Amino acid sequence: MANIDTSLRGLWAAIIMTVSLTIAIATTGIFWSTGMQVSGALAAGGTAFIGAATLGITVRRFVAA
């Protein structure tokens, strides 16, 4: 089982990063459309990306263990 988990690690990382990027883009768009300055909207999107990626990796490790 550990051998299969190792071979799928890259695939799961790609899925998690793609979903995190989608969440970050949506967050940036929402904050920017509400009238926030560009720098604030980008900061919110970056924070959402880091949070979603960290959560996704942690949940994957918890479920796979």
C-alpha cells in the first residue's frame, strides 16, 4: 500500500494545488469586485491559496495514514 501511495503523491499534489489556485482566483475576484484595492485583493487571494493548500495537504496526509 505504501508503494501505491508514493506513486500517487505527485498526482495528489497537483490536484490540491489546482484546487487551491482556483480558490485563490475566486477569492481575489470577490474581494476586488467589492471595491478593495488591488494589493488587498491579491493579499487575500494569496492568503486563501496558502490556507487551502496547507489544509488540503494536511487532510490528505490524515486520510492516507
